[in-house]
Amino acid sequence: MSPEILEVASIFAILTGVTWAVKMIFLGRGPVRRRTEPAHIQAMEQRITEVEDRLDHQLAAMEEGYRGQLSDLEERLDFAERMLAQQKRQGELPAAPDQGVATPN
């Protein structure tokens, strides 16, 4: 066989394969198949409901964790504010360095 015939045959085979693949995908016999049977639709709705429930549970767990972290940070801030106020009352708080910024009296 001549190289030209092999080249044409190869191109024809590739185009045939691509055409078949596109046909299978878009005409409903491939991975993008659209199924409209009631049983399939009901199964998909059930699966969507399960996924939504799982996501709601995960979101609630994350919110609870963040609430706990926020509560800890609030407690630490309150403690730091009390310590600063106590040191200020006792006169132990060092004066702020003068940076040329006027402070209100």
C-alpha cells in the first residue's frame, strides 16, 4: 500500500470515530444522556435531597465551630481589655510614644 492511501484511510478512520463519539454523546446514548423516566427523576430528586441534607449538616457543624472560636476570641479580648484597664488604673501602663499625632484631651 502506498503512503497516500494509508494517510487517507487514517484520516477517514479518525473522522468516523469522532463523528460516532459526537453522535453518541449528543443523541442520548452517551454520558450526557437525558433520562426522563419517572423512576429516574424520582431517584435523582431523592439523591439531590440527600446531598442537600448532608451539606446542611456540614454547614451547621462549621457554623458551630466558628461560633466556638468567636466565643474564645471574645473572651480573650475581654480579658485583655480588663488587664489593660487594671494596669492603667495602677499607673503601670507605659505612655504611648509621641509620633507627632495630636491626641484629644
